Amino acid sequence: MSVSTIARRRHRVVIIGSGFGGLFAAKHLKRADVDVTLIAKTTHHLFQPLLYQVATGILSVGEIAPATRMILRKQKNAEVLLGDVVGIDLTNKTVTSKLMDWERVTPFDSLIVAAGAQQSYFGNDHFEAFAPGMKTVDDALELRGRILGAFEAAEVTTSQAERERRLTFVVVGAGPTGVEVVGQIAELAHRTLEGAFRTIDPSEARVILIEAAPAVLPPMGPKLGLKAQRRLEKMGVEVMLNTMVTNVDYMGLTVKEKDGTERRIDCACKVWSAGVQASPLGRIIAEQSDGTECDRAGRVIVEPDLTVKGHPAVFVIGDLMNVPGVPGQAQGAIQGAVYATKHIKSGLKGEDPATRKPFKYLDKGSMATISRFNAVCQVGKLEFSGFLAWLAWLGLHLYYLVGGRNRLIAVISWFVTFLGRGRGQMAITERWVFARRAMDQVQEQQTPKAIG
């Protein structure tokens, strides 16, 4: 009499998101006795801190957004699925994703949710059509089209008022992204585009940075914030603090100052970097876990071990997690991924979730570039700025850039841009600018209207 044997099923780990948290989680499970499924709504791993350099013509999309499937192709225990996650069932341990009209249900034993965040307009979502954010490749390409297109339109128009409007650039939000974007727009106007036009002088562009808080780079403290502000002002940037944006439309925007005074700024190109909103998956998870809540930005208030209450195999990391003292930056996502995968591997050896030590974040500092050869850097209590901080910024971002080829091309591009005047990615098309609006119109036409 023979007895049939049943093949042992390996532990299934599903990872949602291909950002820093998702990708690092997948790579840290390379040698684990698990099957990994990474589900993401994009085909690439986006190095978001360098997105502004795509928007301002320094780097191409390929350097900062390599294909996730190609990164993980040699990792035999990992598969990549393209799809937008539309449902998570914590009771039945399944993730439902959708690609076009196809729906797929993926079971899991452990789940890592690293779905990230999107731009927040604080309830004014209609601002997005006129002031794109800086969260996706589409955003960066659209903004490149809008920034360079504004100079092109100014060259053609015969109206002085319209020319001034076209040459006015406004960046909303003075965090690291806002400071980096506004600095590069100023360098485009004063350095890169010098002598390229015949009827306009690009250096006459008006570049404005608007911030509701009383300082530039609020999280980095008053000292570095003031240094960044002074450097921007030296570059010709108008810095407006204690100023809120109350309305945005095609022709410009309206702002309210601290004393309640409202005024109008006519401008063609607006960039929004004022806030973030976590993925809606956070609320889907919290609703299924008694005692788990989300903060105002939609981030999940997780347990000390980054899980949700009652579900020790469900980890929430990156921009989707709310942990005191952990900023919404790449380092938080990476460290969260390492922590989660460590305990998944320990669980395979019989670790009791109740014995897990709480997640402890190691603050490796924060930094932001202002212009070529100038940046600000904060590491613990150490604060420094200028050329040394700029070199530190270059080194850190080069280290975390995925792929040797991408690092080499980035170094060459930086060399050309910062030592010379050229930028290798100055091509724009109308479709980059108007594709979002066209897609929205098509979707509205296809959506059946309610009757009655």
C-alpha cells in the first residue's frame, strides 16, 4: 500500500507597492523560504527624491524609475503583478487587484502594505488640474512640459501682460521638494536658458515660493531654514511665508496673508508640494481591525511592531504608517521594510509575535538641495550647509539609486548640468501637459450619469 505525499506549501508573502518600502521588503526576502508576490499599480520603482530633476530636465525617467520586474528578475522566489489594489480582506487573507477589466485575488500568509501617499490639496482637489503635484512620473513629465512651455509661450505672445504671466512661476509648499523645485526653476531661468530666446530674457522670470508656515523647511529647524531662504532670495526667488493659497485656476492663484489680506498672482505655471494624503488602503485596513485608527492624512496608527491590532502578520510601512518620530521619507520606509521582513523570517522559525521588540527608527538625517553646489543637511544635532552638504546629498542619493548604469548616467548628467549650462532632457510635448485632462474627460464621458 502506497501513501501519497502532499507537497509542502511555502509561506506566501504579498507586498503592496513598489516604492522604497515594497522593493526593499522584496529584496530582503530573497533567501527566505517564502514565495513573494509584489503588487503595484506602476511597472517601475520610482526614486521619488529625484523626481524634480526629471521635471527640470536634468535626468531622464529611466534613470530614476527602473522597471521593477527587471530589478527582481533574478530573485526566483519573487513575482511581480501589475494592478491597482482595490480590496484587502484581513479575515480571509486575500488581496484583490485590478488591471483594466481583469480582477485577481491573491492569497497571503503575511502581508506588507507599502502603498505610499499621494499629493494632498486639503479638500480642494480641483486645484490639481492647474497645479500638479510631484509624486509620479506623469507629474514630473507634465511639469516639465508646463515649465519649459511657459518660456516658449512667452517667446511667441505679443501681449506684455500675458508675457509676464507666462514668466511667473509659483511653487506652493516650502518643504524639501518645494525648495528643490523652485531652486531648479530659478537656475533654468538664470543659467540654462541664457541666450536661447530672442524676444524674451529668461532671467526676467518671476519665481515665487509660497509657504503657510513662518519658515522655509520647517522640519529642519529655523537655522537651516533661514539659510535656505537667504540662498533662494539671493537667486532671485520671492519667498512668501505665512501665506495660504485660497484658490487656483488657469490664469493664476489667490493667496491670503497672515493679516487676512487677499491678493491675486497671475501665473501660468503652478507647482503644488504642500501636503500628502496616504493611500486609501490605509482606511480599508483600519476598518477591519478593532482598535486601529487612521490620522487626518489617512496614515494607519500601527502597533509598536508596525502591525495592525489583531493581525500580527499584517505590516504597514512607509508613508502609510503613523509612528511618532518617523518622517515620511525613504529611510523610514526602508527601515520599516527591514524590520517587517526580519520578523516574517523569524516567524518561520516559530517566533511568537508577542515577543517582538518594538520598531526603533534610526534617524540618519535629512537634507535638501537649494542650487548647484549648495544644500542643507541635518544629521541628529549636527547641522551644516553649503558645498559640503551638497556633496553629502549627491553621495547619499547616488548610493540609493538602483542600478550601476543609472548611477553612472546620473553622475554624467550632474557633471554636465552643474559644471556647465546644459541639460540633457529638455524635450517637451503638448501631450505631457494635456494628457491628464484628456483622460479625465474620457472617463467622465464613459461614466454613466445618475437618473433622477
